[in-house]
Amino acid sequence: METVSENRAFGGVQGVYRHTSAVCNCDMTFGLFLPAEAADGPVPVLWFLSGLTCTHENAMTKAGAQSWAAEQGIALVFPDTSPRGEGVANDEAYDLGQGAGFYVNATQAPWAEHFRMWDYVSDELPALLSDTFAIDPERQSVTGHSMGGHGALTLAMRHPGRFRSVSAFAPIANPTASDWGRKQFDAYLGADEATRAAHDATLLMRQGGFDGPMLIDQGTEDQFFDLLRPQALAEAMAAQRQDGVLRMQKGYDHSYFFISTFMEDHVTFHAEALYA
Amino acid sequence: METVSENRAFGGVQGVYRHTSAVCNCDMTFGLFLPAEAADGPVPVLWFLSGLTCTHENAMTKAGAQSWAAEQGIALVFPDTSPRGEGVANDEAYDLGQGAGFYVNATQAPWAEHFRMWDYVSDELPALLSDTFAIDPERQSVTGHSMGGHGALTLAMRHPGRFRSVSAFAPIANPTASDWGRKQFDAYLGADEATRAAHDATLLMRQGGFDGPMLIDQGTEDQFFDLLRPQALAEAMAAQRQDGVLRMQKGYDHSYFFISTFMEDHVTFHAEALYA
């Protein structure tokens, strides 16, 4: 593993690291914020999964999360959103290929060779983190934005007992019923309905939901509202009696200004679960 | 004036606006955060002047200032760092031409036609802001980073009575004695010593300093430490008995992680002066 950069930040260290991923069959880069407390032993960790077009860097520099994580003594992980590089398949559209991994394992050509983001964030990166850094694998929570909100919700629901809490900012909540989802599932996963359903937060919610607290924020002025379908997830959460809160935030859109505005609430929410 | 974008953020609005600048003889873009209180009448304003290579956008998205400004009911202005566009002179180096206006009025060809950032941030943009937005020109403070710290300090010292407080993150503190300064002053200002001295915070400090409180933060691991020459300003501040604090922050570098770590302190510092 290679250290790309380390900056002192909020009393801790904001690092960027590159490693060879066996799962994605290419080099992968991620950001990791370690609070000052990590010098004394393993700390809890909050995953932040990013949205379409993002690298490991966007949330790391624009979400304002380190301030609150430092206050709570929590590490933050910022994975990339797809495999990358010259030998990696891509598409001209912003919402397919590099920058648009959708947190699935592709089964279809030309994507299957590298696009295995589900296994990457589920298995390979967590193992690397707990082997290498002062991170406590018994205290993990997960959040994300847009496509990353989709990733956070599906990851949390499909790994019962792993995450103590889950939250999302404007998640793609029902991809099997949206043009943010159907197109990508066609390309990556093909026609198999069961495989597709296993990557849809609303459908997973209907099958049992998440075994912990859930927080969803959604801006009322989100320019992608119709693609996100929060109403489908809201319905499923209520029907499932899911322990959770979904907040419709008046006037807010899909940007990082929306994320940074409510980041304190999310980190505080996860801290309560991580230190319970 | 044209609205480029407006995003709800921290209960207020983060806007980006474009206007035709008579001073710079081209279109100029700036960011403006207005807190919720601006709906009820003019609010105090804190200027943030950015560093080399930055546009209006870098600090607006990475400095984390809106959170604290909203808490204090203060507006934030994020000007660009130079004139820009096809007809505007430029240089291949990152530290000259577009993105590197150095907050001076160029007197030398080919720069004199557009590079008049001193008049732009001193006169034209302040007038536009107080004419157009709910901003109180009687309550202004100024801060900045690196080249923008230089701009903030020189602006504050050369406009006595205008700014209630000034601060800077890792400012270019003594440009007449640095390769970050001499090169640009040669190009923009020519050889005239008096003109150059009027844009050097250390020299201005020696001639009287600032008529209000001053806060300077400087990271000990700043990779540009030798170019910034904080020791020259520190000496001049002490010699002048300047009301102010200069903090050497152990382990911090020149990045936005350094800025965002201490932004709360700076906004709180200015708020005390703005609401005194």
C-alpha cells in the first residue's frame, strides 16, 4: 500500500492511500481520516460512499465531515466509486463506467473484469483497513450520498450485524424503478431480477429492513428528485416499521451544500450508535 | 448582474454571481453566502480572499466557513483571484496571470489592461455588494489564505476604518523579499519601490499596522514556509505592538485541511469585532 498524501486535520490525519485491489483487478485509491484518538488504539469508523462522478476526494474535501468526526473520535473512510485506469472499461456517459460503479459486482461484459465494487466495499477494503489502521471492525456505521446513499443502504441491509447505524443523503432509493438504476443494472447485471432486487434499498426494506437506526435526509428542491424516488423508500420504511427517520429538508437541493449542512446531524447520529 | 447558481445552505443561500467589471474590463464571478438573517435586513460581512490558482469556488466549497458564518449571522464574500477570459493576458506559470492577480493594480504591459484586482476588491465589488444585497458596509472584516492572506492584510492596513478585524491563514507575509512576490511585482508593478512596498504586509506593519485586532495562523509543516516569511511579519507585529495574535500550529501544512480546521476560530474572532 502506498501513501499518496497525509495532512494534519482537526487534530488527526487526513490520509489518501493507494493499493492494488485483487477484487477490482486494478489500483484503487481511498481517503481515510483518523482522529487523534487513533493514536491510543482502535476507533469506531464511519464509511462515506460517494455519488456519481465522484472519486475518493469529493466528500473528503467538501462534506465537512472531519470536524464532527474529530469531535466524536470517529474515523472516516472515503472509498472511490469505481475501478479506474487505462485498462478499465468506461463509457462516455457520466452515469456508467468509471465514476459510476453503483456498488455492485458486474456480471456482464465488458464490466465484469473490474467492476466489483460490492465485494470491494464489503470485503477487501474493510479487511485492509482493520489490518493496517487503528480501526475497530466491531464498531462500524455507514452513510453516503445519492448513488452512495444507495450503496450505504444496501450494504447495511445485506450485512446484518455489521453496521450499528446507517444514514443517507438523497439516496437513489429505488433504482430498479428509475433511470438511475435500470440503465446501470442492464449494463452491469443483465436481466436477472433477483440480482437486481438485491441492490434496491426499497425492495430490501420491504423484505425486512435494517437491524438498527436509520436516518435519511432529502432536499425538497433536489433537481434529481424524480430519479431518487424517496417516496418509495419512505413508504417501505413506514410499512416495515423501520427504526428510522426520513427528513424532507425544505429548500435544499442535491449538492454538497446540502450534505455539509446536515453532516453534523449524521455524524452525531452515528456516534450515538457507535458509542452505545 | 447574472445569477450563476443559488443553493440553500445552512439555512441561508450560497450564491454565485457574474457581472461585467468596469475596473477589470471583463466579466468577473464571485461567491456570496447570505445567512438566514439577511432576509430581515443588512448583515455584517466577512471577505475571504483566496490564494494562487483559486477561483471564487475553492474556499466556497472547501473552507467550511458557511457553518460558522450561519451560526454568527455573517455574510461571506468569495471573490475570484484575477480577471479571466480569452482576451485576458496569461502566463504558463501557475503563479502569474490568471489565478494569480496578487491583489494589485498592474501598471505594466501586458497586464495593465485587466489586472486591477486592488481596485476591484477595494471599490467596485464592495459597492456592487452593498447596492445589491442585504450587506451592511459599516460592518466588514476580511480574511484570506496565502496570496489571499497577503490581500487581506494589505487591504485592511491600507483602508483604515473600513475593516473591524483582519485575519489570515498562512499569508504571503513579506512578498518584496520572497519569490512569491518579487516575480509578480516585477511583472505587474515594475521597479518602483514605493508601489511595491504598499503591497507588502510586513512593510505596512512597520509603518503603523492595523487599527483593530489581527489573527494569523501558520502551520509549522507548511511546505511553502520559506516563501511566506511569517517570521518577518511576526517581528513587525511585535515591534509595532500590534493588537493581534500569531499562532504557529504544530503539524499543519498549507492545505485547505489547515484552513478548515481553524475556520471556526477565525469566524468567531471576526464575529466578536463585527458585533462589538
